[in-house]
Amino acid sequence: MKVLVLGAGVVGATTAYFLARDGHSVTVLDREPRPGMETSFANGAQISACHAKPWAGPGVPKQAFLWMFKPDAPLLFKPWRYDPSLWSWGLKFLRNCTSTREHVNMDRTLRIALYSRAVLKAVRQRTNIQYDQVTSGILHIYRNAESFEEGRTTAAKLQQLGLPQDILSPQECVGVDAALEHAAKTDLVGGLLSPEDESGDAHRFSIEISKLAIEHGATFDFGVTIKKLEAQNGRITRVITDRGEESCDAVVVALGSYSPRLAADLNLFLPIYPAKGYSISVEIENPSAAPTISITDESAFMVFSRLGNKMRVAGTAELAGWDLSINPVRVEPLRRNAASLFPDAASYQNLSPWCGLRPATPDSVPILGATPYENLFLNTGHGTLGWTMACGSGQVIADLIAGRTPEIDLEGLGLDRFSRP
Ligand SMILES: Cc1cc2nc3c(=O)[nH]c(=O)nc-3n(C[C@H](O)[C@H](O)[C@H](O)COP(=O)(O)OP(=O)(O)OC[C@H]3O[C@@H](n4cnc5c(N)ncnc54)[C@H](O)[C@@H]3O)c2cc1C
């Protein structure tokens, strides 16, 4: 079968690998010169099933309102901007801010995240793919009693859904990562360890998995802008690009935050809005003072990952359209917090700031699988967890295209959940 994969971010590149392994004739189209150059470029690097708590939940509207006027707030939402797509997304988000919806959404996210983590491990074993991976878990740290209490409540919910975490004292946190010695002497109140979670460079993985896809016969066409999908009798017949047109038997949309634009021409309305986030990458000068395990600072809503001799610090979310300019006010909290937690790891003078647009859905669950067009499949809307969910999502799409039953239940993961009452 001739399958076109639209987008070579971590999601599209991984999907291409699974499809090519199945023996399809796979072509990946992307406007960038290499795989993983947009949102998959410098993210927080975590494979974090433990991060399955959705953004929408009880108490979030009040918190978001209080943050609205704080330019460096972890979540910045400006509803007064003229942006009907944001308002429509925001209303759907508000509907998900109940404890019942939070539980349902966490269950769905965890289902695909846990599966994806297992598929990634299998890919690693089969191929020996290298991407600065660290497989010793993710440590969540808490720097005030209130957030630690909230963390333990979430941990109890995750445990019920099949993800156990270990509760640690400040000294036990130092036992897991000696770089926390300084924090333990200042404000660290405790930690939660997710021993099976991991970290690694999503950009490097995108490049390496693309090479493996090419070994299985896939073709990557870079520097191509996709303009339109054409349909006839309920099937996609052609993809129109700035270089001409491509015929196809099946199409996978993996365009991250840009997926809704193309889908809208087909009367498919994908509730995906870009949630802009920032990272800094810092050259480590004193390796023993830098974290070796990936750490989430739950009190500051930031993640730290070790990628070889670099430390990646990522976080913050801003709902402000598709703008990719770097705002120093949003970068500074990342630098400040890294310097306060790991003061001797680096001088924090030469930072590489970056921003990307998380393709966020209002319920924090990706949009996976079939559409009303019989040969069009969606693999998008992965929000904060696209790297975590890339392998499982790619395998699911390959299973659907091959006519196999996916290994996980797809209930609540598809586009149809937004059309139900
Ligand atoms: C600050 C930050 C931290 C994050 N941390 C983590 C983390 O720790 N763990 C985690 O799991 N996730 C994390 N994420 C989320 C994760 O990075 C995303 O969910 C993931 O990268 C989405 O991958 P994607 O392939 O869907 O999208 P993208 O990587 O954006 O890929 C989409 C591709 O489509 C192409 N494209 C779009 N439109 C067109 C067009 N018209 N024509 C041609 N090509 C087109 C783009 O060039 C791009 O290559 C983070 C995100 C941010 C911003």
C-alpha cells in the first residue's frame, strides 16, 4: 500500500518506521530540512507516563485566572485576545475541569503512555537505537508541603490506574541523585520516583528512527509544504504540495499543532490549540553537580533532563496562537530555577533558548486513529506528551492500516469523542 505520512516530527517519523516495517511503500512529507525540527526539537526529553494528569481539572480555572496577569506564570492564558479558535478550545477545556472528567482523561492518557513506553523499550532492544537515553526513572521533587500533598494525591490515583510511584524523603531523593544535595539543604520537602519512566533526546530519536525507516524502504521528502488534501467518494485521493501532488492509498496526519488547518478543508474539526513552551539547554561544567536522572520540579512546573553533557530545562505554557518568537520574560524562570536547584552545575551564562508549540487538546488526550474518510488516519494532538506517546501511537496507526487489532483499547482516543454528546 502507498502510505503518505504528513509530518516528520517525532510522531510522524516513528509512525513511518512502523509502517515501513510492515512492508508498505511509505513517503514522509515535511517542510523542514530534517526530522524533528519543530516541536520535537528541544523538548523536556521525558518519557513520562507519570505525567498523565491532564491539564484540565478542578481548581485549574481559578489558578489560570490568578496567573492571567503574571507575565512569567507557568500557564499564561489571555482570553481577551481576538482568537475564536482559542475561545472554542477554552470552552471545551472548561468542560473537562471536573474530577470525573479528570479521572477519565487520566485513564485514557495513561493507557497510551504506558503502552508507548513498552513499545519504545521493545524498539530499543530490537534496534539498539541511541538517543542519549537515561533509563533509571523520573524523580518528581516538591519544594513546598502543599504541592507534595497534591503530588501524593495524584500518585494514589495513578497507582489505582496501574502506575506505582515510590514516596521519598529529601535524603532519599539525594540518594537517588546526589545533585539534589543543595536542594535538600534548602527547601526540598520530598519526592516521588517513577522507576520505569525514562528520558532521552526526542530530536536525536526522530533522526535515528527515520534512518531505520529508510532501511525498511521509506522515503523522506524534506522542504515540501503540504497545502491541501483532496477527497473523492469518502477517500483521500491526492495530497497537494508546493512541489506538485502525491497520490496515495492511505494518509496519516502527524502535523502537530498545524494539523487542524489541513483537516478543516475536509470538514474535520480537530480541537487542537498550540500551547507554547520554552526550554533552555545548558552545557554542563561540573558533571557531579548536575542531575543524572530526569527530574520534574512539581513546585515550579519544570523538568530537567540530562542529555550527554547538556542539561535541558523545560516548562511553561502560553496559549497565544502560533507565534514562535522567544520572550526573555518566559525564559528567565527556567534559568533562575535551574541555577537555584543546581547552582554548581553550570555558569548559566551561555544558554540555548528554544520554544515549541505543543499540540494541545482540551482533555490532554491525543487524537488517534480513523476518520470519516476511510483511508485517512490521525496521529496528532499529543500535547505535553508527544515524545512519551510517539512509539505507541505509531504502532497503533500501523496496526489499523494493516487491518490488525491494536494491542490497546482505543476507546476515548479518537476524534469521535468530540462529536458525542
Ligand atoms: C517546552 C516543551 C517541553 C516538552 N517536553 C516534553 C517531554 O518532556 N516529554 C514529552 O513526551 N513531550 C514533551 N513535549 C511535547 C512534545 O514535544 C510534542 O508533543 C511532540 O514534539 C509533538 O510531536 P509531533 O510530531 O506531533 O509534532 P512536531 O514535532 O511539531 O512535528 C510536526 C511536523 O509537521 C511539519 N509540518 C507542519 N505543517 C506542515 C505543512 N503544512 N507542510 C509540511 N510540513 C508541515 C513540521 O515541519 C513538523 O516537522 C514538550 C513540548 C514543549 C514545547
